[in-house]
Amino acid sequence: GSSSSQKHIVSAYHLSSGRVRGVYLHLAPALLTGRVISTLAPEKDVDGLFSIVNELRYILKYFILHNRHRIHLNPLSQVKKADAVVLLGAGPAEVPPTWLKPGAAVIRCDSALTSGSAKGPCVNTNNNNSVFWLHVTKQKANVVLGSCRWLREQQYQDWSLRLLKLQPLNPVPSDIQISRAQTPKSVQQLAQEIGLLPGELEPYGRNKAKVRLSLLERLQAQPDGNLVLVAGITPTPLGEGKSTVTIGLVQALSAHLKLNSFACLRQPSQGPTFGVKGGAAGGGYAQVIPMEEFNLHLTGDIHAITAANNLVAAAIDARMLHEATQSDKALFNRLVPSVNGVRKFSPIQISRLRRLGLSTTEPASLTAEEVRAPSCGWTWTPPMVDTNDRFLRKITVGQASTEKGHSRETGSDIAVASEIMAILALADGLGDMRVRLARMVVGTSRSGQPITAEDLGVSGALAVLMKDAIKPTLMQTLEGTPVFVHAGPFANIAHGNSSVLADKLALKLVGRDGFVVTEAGFGADIGMEKFFSIKCRASGLRPSAVVLVATVRALKMHGGGPNVSAGSPLPREYIDENLSLVTGGCHSNLRKQIEIAHLFGVPVVVALNVFKTDTAAEIALVCRLALECGARAAVPCHHWALGGRGSVELARAVKEASAAPSHFQFLYETEMPIVEKIRTIAQKVYGADDIALSPQAEAEIQTYEQQGYRSLPICMAKTHLSLSHMPDKKGAPTGFTLPIRTVRASIGAGFIYPLVGTMSTMPGLPTRPCFYDIDLDPVTEEITGLF
């Protein structure tokens, strides 16, 4: 028919989850038959519509019931029980107050309402209208029910993790063979299993996805889980397997102890991946999969960081040229162009005026002195790359004739050591990242005032380039447990920890009794100290325990063994049993690293990453001496060969240590002078007698304190191969003075970083880099040579 009461109307309502939550029908009475219901009763789900069909059947039965039994034999008893009474039928009707339960609502239907009339309510005899108002009533009920479901979805959801089965082989295949032998779950399925809503996920293919920060707001009332930090003793150039221990630990916690757990890892840089160390996805049967996607590009965050750094460099180069080749008036007219005869400042230019103490918003009101471009000494490095390229350490730029003689000497850093990478890792949201990008200092005026990215006019564009990089990437381990991969600052140059946001998101998702395991780069003297002094200060995070990774190989080196070099065969001392070297390493470097952790009041569990050349006597000796050196527990770990099953003992020790009372404390107060903070780290952490500042470093520290940056924490750029500044000094050196060559400031990130000794911010490639072995099969598109 033509009237709305005779049309077949179906409205499907869905919420942010994307699932249908209610189906509301408006049907003519002739359609309300049992035959219709039987038609909508398939024996099995067809194309995922089973839940919708059930809704249809329920509503149809509801309508039939009320069309056949609108008049009850004993209406009074029915009405007195009702919270709401809907009046339908023929002629006007009133319900005596004595019939109603106190507080009950009375809904009276008027046919005029359906045709848009504003007349008062009455009961209409049209049966179709009765059906319509029943539809309205049911719709209201479904809205309420749907809202209740939505509210439940916004709350924390228990995990329903489907684990992936491991079948470890002996001998253990290559990392890439193990990774390819396992079929990962789709990232959408993993997200659903750990309580993420579909709207909180941005898939990048089948195996990885960005997670939106709205999750933090949704779960803001949810208690955090336990945060565990994985650090290590001073490593050999080969690395001692902190990432592998981290992954093995979460596989053990989730798959074998049935505790919610999350690993938070840094994104690997192309520098070490194509250099000497290879990838960082773990190893053996403790890996993030697919390891090729983890190690190469991921979701493009490092590329975004590189682009942002290079935009700043390009903006500075352009500004230097234009200031040097134009009058102040011509420069001003181009920076504030006339549009339809009117000059108008952009918001970012108004921000610059406010920093200069000028309140005007009218370009014409500025004096010639106020228009004058400030003379600056630019400190930002030229374009960066995510590759080890030693020839970029000192370069000359601007040599083309078109640059009109404005060449200059400078040097480039690797992108993952940049301030923008540190900002990504330390920001607690998009707004905070925008503020941090704005306050990056890119130069200093002749009057000594800092020039920021906001002053340069580039900070808004930087935020646009970084808007997707702020979201952590979700992946999974070989056993199907969740992993966040986010940010990748180097630990020896930058602060060496994954992002604050990844940790915070994971802590909400695991729940009160769950565990988030995050890794700090290199030894405890570097990555762990910066985790406590910088990351914990910026975020308010507090770890409940530290896992200190050791290997028999590294302990032998610190006990007096010969040098270990990447690409060279291991000397016999590292293959044959040698308890004397192991003892020396435990009493020197292992003891010192445990003491460093105790400076911060956190319990230590030593995880001995077992290699196939380790003997039972060496393993037992390390565990015994670790306890004597102050560890709360010390356990051997076999995750490389067995997966999570090989780290169950470690998982139990971590659970017990996390339950102990925490006495966390910072190493120094930020209000101390910059020099004293540097000295405190050198003496208490590294074991130095004192520090020696170069004249350049002294002048730089004085400038930073005059500019108001005295209260920032310290991020030492130092070799990771020794507790001292001398890479060949192993064990726990003493009796040395720590030389500070220069001091830089990452104001946006929020720290001062001194460069110790000959430390460089651009690594170099070895004689035979890893890329010699990396290739692609053009038929299968499989990558070979990654490890």
C-alpha cells in the first residue's frame, strides 16, 4: 500500500563494533503469520546472518502475540505489574490511577502523531497503527538493550586467546625457517581475543595493525597490570639475546602459566639489520612473526621519522638562503603574502609573535625593527637516513652555484638516534607529540635565545607527517601471544626504549594480574638507567621487576676471555668449559649490573640465556653466583630451543618478584646542576672517579642553563661495549675519568645528552655487512638471508 503503515520497513542498527545489534520491523498485520516466522528459521547460519534472523523471528513472534491477545481476560492483574503501559485499541481510553504501579509510565498512541498532526494523544482503532506503535515501543527497548551492550563492550574484556601450537625441532632450524613454518592468526582475530574493538584497529595487511589511542580513553578506569623491564649485562658485539628472552618470557606467561601478557619491543633500524647484528625479531622458537615484516619497514614509522627530520633540515636550508639573499622587507612580504589586498598572519606566525612578546595580529602594525629577521646559528643536522653511513659524519652542504656560496660544514645522524624518534617514544598522545615537536630547538639567535621548530613554522607539518606513527603496531609471537612494536631509539646514542604509549596500552589490556614485558637496549648501565631516569619520569610508569639477561659467553669475556668480533669464529675459550672465566665475569660485570638495578630499588631476576655450547657446570655456577651478587632469583632459559616451555621457570620467578614490595627511587633530582647529574651517572653507574668536560661542553652546558633547561634529565651517549668510555675495557673498570666531548639538547624529547669520548651518532658498516646474504626469490617473493 501507499501508507507508511502498510510498508515493510526494516531498520538495522549497529554500533562502533560494526556488528548488528537490533532489527526493528514495521509490518502490515497480514504479514504477521507463523509462515513468515518459519521462513526465517534456517537450520544453520547463512553468510553470518544467523543473529539477524533470530532478531527477526523474536520480533515477529512479539507482534503476533500482541495482535492476537491484545485483550486480556484479566487486564487489571497485568497492568498492575507493568513499569510502562501502552494504550492501543478502539476509542479513547483512560487508565484509572488505582490500576497503575507507583511511578509507572503511560504511553498513549495517537494516529495524528503518525501523520504529523500535533493533536493530543488518543487511541486509534487502526490495527496497522497499533503495529506501528508496537514497533516504536520495541525500537525503544532495543535502543536501551543496544546501549547496554555497547557499555559492556567499552569495559575491559577477559581474554580468549587462542594459542598457536609449537613443535620444536632438533637441531633448531634457522630463524626464518621457523617463522615461515608457523601460520599466524589474522591480526583482526588476535585483536578480538585480547579485547580490542574493531574500530580501534587499523590493519596493515593480514599480520599487523595500528592500534588507535582511543583505547586508552575507553579503558581509563581499568587497573594497570605489572610492568617488567628486560635489561642485560654489558654485551659482546654479537648481542646476548634480550629480545629473545623478552619474547620467550611472554610466551611462557601466556601459553603455559595462562596469564595475560604483552611484549613491547622497539622497531628495528635498517642500520643493524643490514649491518652486523641482523634483525631484532628474537630467535629460534621465541620470535615475533612474520619476522620479515617485523624487520623490514613494518608500518612505516621510521620512514615517517626520516621524512620529518628531513623536512626540518630543508626548512632551515631554505630559510638560511632566503634570509641571506633578501632584504628584511622583501622576506616579510613573502612570508606574509597579500591576498586580495590584505596581509594576514597564519596561526603559527602568531605563535612566533607571542614568543617574541608581541601581541599584535595586524602585519601592518609591526615596526621595521620588529620585522627584522633574527640572525641565527642553526644546530639541526642535515637530512638523515636509516642506514649506517660513516661518510655522512662530516659533510659540506650547499656547494651548488644556485646556493650562491652559502655552503657550510655539518654532519648527519642516523634517523633512529634523532630527537623526533625520541619524541615518538616519549609522547603520551597526539597532542603531547605536537607540543614536543613544536619546542624542538633547531638553532640559537645571536642574543642567545633558542629558535624552535614552531618559530621556523614547520611544527604543524611535522605533526601531520607523524600522525600515524604515534599509533603502536600490533603483531604476535610464534605461540600467538600479542606484541606491540613501537619506536626504536638506539640505546647507546638515544634513550633506547620502546614507546610510553605501547606500554600504557598494553598495561590496560592485560588487566590487573597481567604482565607487560618491555625491553631496554644494551646493558643495564645504558638502556635500563635511561628507562628509569627518562622514560619513567616522562610517563609515571614504574616497573615491578627487572630481568637481567646474561650469557656464559659474555661472562667469559668479562672474566678475562679474548676479544669477541662479529664475523670471526669464536675462540676456544668460549666453546670449551671454563669455570674460572665465568667466575670472573660474575664477580665483575654481573655484580655491577645488579648493583646498578638496586640503585633504583627494583628486584632483579637473572635470566641466563643458554647456548648449546654451555655446560651444566657453567650454568649452575652462574645461577649460584648471581644469587650471591644480590639477584632475587637466577634461572636458566631454553626458549630459543623450546619456545615458551623453555622459560616457564623464568616466568614463575618474575611473577614472584613482581609480587614483592617495590621501593623504586630515582638516581638523581632533576633540579641538580647539569654537571652534577652527569657526574652522578658517571660515578654511581659507570664506576668512574670523575668527569672531564671539554671547553666546548662547558660552554654548551652554560648556554642550556641560561636558556632554562637545567631541570632536564640526562641521556648519556656512550659505548655499549664497556661500563667505561673505552670499548676494550671489560668487566667492571675503575680508576678512570669519563671525558665529555660535547653536550647536545633534545628539548622536545626532554633531555640533555652528553657525548662521551669518541662516541658517534652515525654508525658505520663493517667490512662484510649482513646485506651480502640477503636476497629475494622473484617467483615466490620469499626473502632469504635475514636472521
